Amino acid sequence: MSLIFILIPFIASAILLLLRPGGSRSIALFAALANLAATAYCLCCDYSQGMNCTYSVPWVASAGISFSLGMDGITLIMLVLTNLLTPLIIVSSWGRRFDNEPRYYGLLLLMLGALNGVFLAQDGLLFYVFYELALIPIYFICAIWGGQDRIRVTLKFFIYTFVGSLFMLVALLWVYLQTPGNHSFAWADLVAVQLSPAAANWVLLGFFLAFAVKMPVFPLHTWQPDTYVTSPTGGTMLLSGIMLKMGAYGMIRWMIPLAPEAMHILNPIFISLAVFGIIYASIIAVKQSDIKRLVAYSSIAHVGLIAAGILAWNKAGVQGGIIQMLNHGINVVGLFFIVDLLERRLGTRSLADMGGIAKSAPKFAALFMIIVLGSLAVPLTNGFPGEFLLLNGIWNYNFWLGVLAGLTIIFGAVYMLRAYGLVVFGETKTETANFEDVNSREFLVLGIIAGLVLVLGFFPQSVLGLTEESVERILRAVQL
């Protein structure tokens, strides 16, 4: 079953990239929906005993490398995130015409397969291969279909993420060489290695640099705002909704389990950087006049909270990080789609040029409000359970860091409600007087996202129940 998540998008991607048939959007959507159906099936499996739906064959047996896949509750949530959002991203792109559409959707499916591979990989080298493979299609999506100055911005993004990944590769190889016998990249064998304090510090730092760039965590975030703004909307959704979660997932599955010996020394630095990034990005978001850049900086703040909760390494923090990865992905994809609708209808992203849209587009205003409330973590929306658990986890780790991280609630309310008010209320401008309300396709995308905001807010246990035993198992296995 695990192999299906990789084979379906890779085969469909090869068809689109090599044959370039007509109806590329329909082919891409069919492949993405097939993966979503496979994900729904996996929700019914039992993960109480550990990994399920496993697949493993020797790849380079003499070097201890295997093509090993498997999923537990943590992996399953990441697959839900990836395979739920991808069809929505494809449908949201139908309102745009791309030069050479088969290539665009082929690259999107190639990225889908690589992302699934990252979350399913149970072999360290296989994880690295998929981790790097996911970078290639998003680079071309942003560089080919991006906006002004896209080549410079995308090159900066590529250099940041590629160099960061090299540090992870070096750290991974070091741990691999410490495994007994002929060495092995298997997750269980890598975790079993007892590192010296000095070696553990360097290994933990190597992994942190790779994952902190990808998320991103301050001060390795500078590629993100420009890349999000310059990328086409589909690319921005992939980056913010799914791809940055590879870093947070990597912390849980690989970074901390492989070098727990160094957490007592380096973790206070890492978690302090994450909390500082929350405040830093929030303050900048408050000052933004470009709504897309505002959402980009808000994403840095939200991801900083997720990173801090995971690094606290307690049940509340890790579970909060996992559920919030799902919820943040849903909310940020909705916000960037709203930004895209505004830009296409008004020809601008400037908040100063907006206002009074609620009068002509009440459905748009209502759906926008629900997604904003989810982003603000208002009770009974999807953002609340995850943010509560994250703050609880950070609080239990350090009282003052918990207080500082809690400022995200205040700052988030300031910049999101300010943006919503400027867009939807106020004086109607000439440009916004005839703002078109959402059509059926747009209502479908935003309606599903708004529905998820409410359903996951009312029933958070549906997600927490899937991850609880897996989180407890990894916490017991990796005790700091």
C-alpha cells in the first residue's frame, strides 16, 4: 500500500512530462484523487503496534541501503495533509492558463510523489533522496511560471535548501558509519547508535540546519517571503501548505531520535530561535501592505510555534506540532487562494487599494472570515486545539518561552483582522465596487477548506486519536 502513494503520481507525472497529452489537468486531478482514496483506505488500518502498510526490498544490499517504506499515525497525518491538499491545489489552478500545462501538472505530480516518499521512508538514504527530489519540481515550477525577478529569487531558494540538505547528508553518513557490521541506513539501526557528546552535537546541528531552512526557522528564513510572493499561486500553496512540513516532520522522525544526546546542550538555542522567529515575523506581518507578503510572514510565525512545540519534546508539544502541521497547511492554502482571487480580480495585492468587498461578494467574505478565524486559533476552529497543545508543551518546557510564544495570539489577531477589515469592510473603492463573488469552482475549494476548519475544530480527537499511540511510542524510544 505504501508503494502506491509513490507509484501513482510518478507514473502520471511521466505520462504528462514525456507524452504531453491533452486534458493534463484532468489526468493530474485523477491521479491526486486516487492517492486521496488510498489515504482514506489507510485511515482504517491499525497503527497501535507500530508501522503498518510496510514495503521493503534491498536497494544496495552490500551498503545496507533498502527501499523501505512504512507508516504509523504520525506518517498518516502527513499523508492526509499531502494528498488532501494536492487535489484542492489542482482545482484552484483551473482558473489559470499555463504555458505548457502538461509540464506544469507533471512537475506538480512529481513533487506529490516525492513528498509522499519523504513521509513514508524508513531508510535514511531513501529519506534524503526523496527530500532532495522534492526540491527539483518546485524549483522549475517557480522559475518557469513565477513572477518578476523569479530567476534570482528561485536561485536563492534553491541554494539555501540544497546547502542545508548537504549538512544533513554529512550528519546522516556519520551516524551510518557508526552502525555495527556492514553498516545500515535503516531507521531502527540509526537510532540505536550511541554517539559521543561531541559527535552528537555536530549531528544534531547538521540535521537542524537542513530542517530549519526548509520550514523556515529564524534566521534561515530570508529566502521565504520573496519566494512565496514570486511563485505562482500553486507553487506557493505547495511550498507553504506541504513542503515546509518536511522540516517539522524530519525533526520528529530523524533529527531528535538520531542525536538525543545533544538536545540538552543545543535545544535551548534552537527553541529560543524558533520563539524569537514568532515575534520577529509577527511584527513584520503587522507592517505589511502587500497581503501576499503578509500571509508569507504569518506562515513563518506559525511554523516557528510548531518548531518550538516539537523541540519541547513532550507529548503536548509533539502532538500539537503534528495536528498544527495539518491545520496550518489547510489554513494557509486557503489564505493564498484568497490572495490569488483578490489579485486576479483587482490586479493588485495592496491592502490600500481594497475595501468594501463584503457588499458585492458576501459568500467570499464569509468563507474568508472562517479561514481567518482558523488561522487565529479561535475556539471551535481547527487552529485552536493544535495551538493550545503547542503552547502547553512550550510552557511545560520553559515558563518564559511559553509566555513569549503566547504573544502569537495577540500579534496574529492584529495582522489578520487588520487585513480582513481592510479587504472586506470600509469604503468601497472604484476597483472593488463590482468585485465578483466566488464562482462554483472557487466556492468548492474555499467551501471544503472552510468546512475542514470547522470540522477539525469541533472534532480534534479524530486527529489526536490517530497520532497518540505513535507519539507515545517515539517519546518512550527517545527519552531526553
